[in-house]
Amino acid sequence: MATATVPAGVAALPRRRMLWPGVLTTLGVGSAVLTVWGSWGASRSEYYAAIALSMSRSWPNFLFGAMDPAGTVTLDKIPGSFWIPALFVKAFGFSTLAVVLPNALAAVAAVLLVAITARRLAGPVAGAVAGTVTATTPILVAVARSNQPEMFFVLTLALVAWAATRALQQASLAWLVLSGVFIAAAFQCYMLEAWAVWPALAAAYLCVDMPVRRRLAHLATAGLLSAALSVTWIVIVSLVPSGSRPYIGSTLHNSAWEMVFGYNGLGRFGAATADSAAYRSFTPPYSGSAGLLRLFHVQLAGQVAWLIPSALLAVVILIVLRVPARIWVFLGGWVVTFLAMFSVVAGMHQFYTAALAVPTGLVVGVAYAWARARRMLWPPVALVSVAVLTAIGIAVGYGGFSVPVALVQLVLAAASVVALGGAHRARRLSGPVVPALVIAALVLTPAAWSVVTMRHPSSVNPVAGGVSDSAGAAGADPIGPGPTSQQSIGGSRAPGAARPGGPQRATAIVRYVTAHTYGTRYLLAVFGAQTAASMIIASGGASILPIGGFNGGDPVPTLDAFIAMAEAGDVPYVLTSTGAGSGFFAPSSTTSTQIRDWVTAHCTEVTGDEPALTGLYRCGAP
């Protein structure tokens, strides 16, 4: 049975029992300042806020991830990332804080788990470095201050790392199974992306000290259980008759399997895999084109790329230092797999890359601590040097406040190198001063981006550093010439980031239809869930029919079903003037078009002096 593995030198260092609690406290408070502070005034996505509100209305809505309170259609994902926010709304009532605070708290928990995991691998210094790198990853801070469904995925990845470390150190089936359980939990939050951890974990477990047959048996047991738990939600939904549950959003055939493995799986990789006849594809026009240097594109570099070269160097350092293979295979394989995944996917939001914060923090922290314990000078000097050169390169590409901050980081890097040299010559490696300098030299510029993010709420497409949250549409130039006017650092939110439909218009429409509607199944029907979201929130959770689902393209309801509802008086009002879609979709649903045409031909347009009511139709008797 393998035992816990830490650098031999760590045991020889003086024990400071109060140091580690202080490190954890500092990381927790610092992360909370970056993510929790001011979350009550954060900018929220109306679409995802409406989902949390709708899911809080009933347990079936909660289970299925209903987009609307009546449970007509689901969101376009497994709803795992929304279960905690929905519970917050149910317990404390709907507010921006209720839907954003869970993400912020998840970020703090993830940072602490990364630190605890790194400490187990290489001691307290590793924990301090790893936790700080994770906490100051700018895109993680940006998404933690929004209600986008990413942070619970990052938290479950941190739990995977924590359990996997014990599995690898102890060659333990129980801990390996728990790792697989956490991967399944991550699957409920972000689906197939969660399984990208398994190759590194499996390869690392094959390196533990145990007969090959037992290793393979353990992996088979944990892997099969993980896969079974991953698809549990899909199986449950599939077993429920379609008439007894919401339509599965963003699918052609009302199938949870199609939504997960088609729309959110093969559809993400573009023309190479997308088959529009079999499933709908989805490629957000952010983050530049797929390619080897994609993560250094102007739309992504400032968000996550600061420590990527250092992380790759850290993998090499672990190999050169002859760290046990199970450690460098796991951490290195995880980093490389995620880098490859984000480099080849056809299209993505910038905030998807927040998941890189976990393996990047771990590998950098562990590599530094192992080198420190071995009393080797070149690895920490190399890590700091690469980090500061990367920071300068990215800062020059963006301009603005980044350049002077990067120059300060350069000074800190020089100071840390001098301090490292002095400590190496004096053989005094146990104090906190040198690690503190090294940490500052590693993360100063991304930390500055994270701090700036606090003053620039970003909801539709969360990004860090004050970059416009609609920056990153296809066609932006790579780093070199610098950002465009809508990509300026510290800039204001671009017009394209406005909430769909506008909250004032939504309030006016809801007020009117509420005053003229009594006891109907739906208060109002609109085209697309983006428009419906504003109405759901403005009405405090009333039943709004989102014709066509997320992007207006779902065949729900069908034309015949809509006509039947309208003639029965279930849908008294229909808003036709606000287009469906979320900014990067071009609605082309035949069903939605047919319904719109039927409404304009058979219903009566509401007339009056209030411009907000333009395009509102009354179906049935006035």
C-alpha cells in the first residue's frame, strides 16, 4: 500500500503550527473579497436568473431544470449548476444576491480545496502558492461574480483533485471511487467536460505501487460507477413520459441524450462533428478560432493565460526532479488535456476556461514546493521568470493599466530571484518571506486584473479586467495591435450586453397584461427564452410561455398545440415584436415563424399610446 508522498525536505523544515491556519484564513478572506464582496450589486444574466426563479417554484421544475415557471421547456444543460441557486431563491426569495452569492461562495471553497490538496502533495508552501494562483485567475473571479453556470463545475473539479490525491497517494479504491463520484457530480454541472479529467487520473493510477491486475480492476470499478452516476439525470428524464415533463431545450427530438451528447457534446466541435440532421450544434462566437495558440488570443490571454507557460514548465520540473510519476502524470496530464480541449473546441465563452485555474494552481504550487524542499535554485527562478515574461507580453498586447503593473511585477521578480539566491546560499528556506515574494512575482498582474474586475460587473459574457463583456465576438485580431475600442481595459459595458428586451419595457408589458388577465394558464407568450426571462423576473415568477425555447428554435409548442391553447384561452397575450435569440443565434425555426404568422393574422394588436406595448397581441375576446 502506497503512503502519503511529500518532498523529503518538507519533513526536515521547522514546523510552524500557526502558519497553515493563517495561510488558509488569508486565502479564504482574500478570495471572498474578490468574489463575495459587492455580489449584492453584481450584474446578473436575466436568462439564468429566471431559471433559478423558475426552478424554485416546484420540485419537478427543480429536477428537470425548467426554464419557465409553468415547466414548459428546460434550459439547454443538465441543471446541476442551478440547484444550489434555486434553493437560495426558495429559502431567501429572489434577488441578485440570491443567484450570484452561491457562485461566489463556490469560488472561495474551490480556492481552499486547491490549497488543501496542494499542501497534501507538497506541504504548506505548495498550498499557499496553489491557492493564490487559483484565487487570482481573472476569469474565475469574473464568473464567480456572475450567475453563469461555471463555478460549481470548478468547485467539483477541486473536489476531484482532493479525492484523487488521496487515491493516488494511498493506492485506495475507496478514494478512487469517490474521485469518480465527484467527476459524476461535475458532469451534472458541465456534462462531458467533466470526463476530461479521467484520462489523467486513470494514467496516474496506473503508476501506483500495486499489481497491474488490481490497478485495472480498481479503474474499471470506479470508472463504470462514475459513468453510471454521470448519466443518472439523463436516464431519469428519459424514463419520464414526454407529456409529464418539460420539453428538453435545444434539441430536435425532445431527448436528454441528444441535449447532452449532441448539442452540448459533438455540436461543440463544429463542422467536423456537427450533423444538423441529427442534433443542433452550438458554437458561441467568442474566444477566437481553434488552434494551438488560441488561449493567447486577445479574447482569452488576459483572462487565463498568465500562468499557462509556467504551468507547462512546472510539469517539466516535476519530471526532472523525479517526483513520483503518479503525481506529475496526474497534474501534467490534467493541464495538457484541458489546454488541448479548450484549444480545439469550435467555439466557447471565455469563462469556460475558469476550469483551468484548478490544475494550473496545483501544478505550479507543487513544482515550486518540491524544488524548495530539494534546495534547488533554478526551478523557482525559472517559474518566476517565465511568469513575468508572460505577464509583460500579455500586458503589452492589451495596454492600459496592465503595462505599469507588469513592470512592478518585473521588479518583484528581480527581488524574488535575489532573495531566492540569498536563501539558497544561506540554506535558510523555512521562512515565509521568500515564498511571499515568489507568489507576488507570479501573480501580481493577474491579481490586478482580478481586482479591476470587481468594479466592472459583467453578466452576459463574464470577462475580467474591465474588458467589455461583449468583447470577443468572432473576428477580433490576435494579440499584437492591442484591443479594439470595445475591448479596452476598464471600458464600460458594450451596448450588446444589455439585458434582452429591457427591464423597463418588460415591467410595462407585465403590468398591462396582469391588469387584463384573470386565471389563465399563461400570463403571456413571447418568442425565445431570452425575452421570456425578463418577463418572468418582472412578473415575480408568473407563467410566461417561451415559444421556441432558448434560441427560438425548439418545436415547443407546435403550431397546433399553440392554436389549441390560444382558442382555449390559456394564452391571452402574445408579444411578437421582440426577436428571439441571445445575441449570437439567428432564429430560423419554422414552428416559431408559423406561430408568429398565425398570431398576427388571427389575434388583435393592442393599441395605445405606450410604446412598450408595440407588438403585443390579444388572442381571444378582449
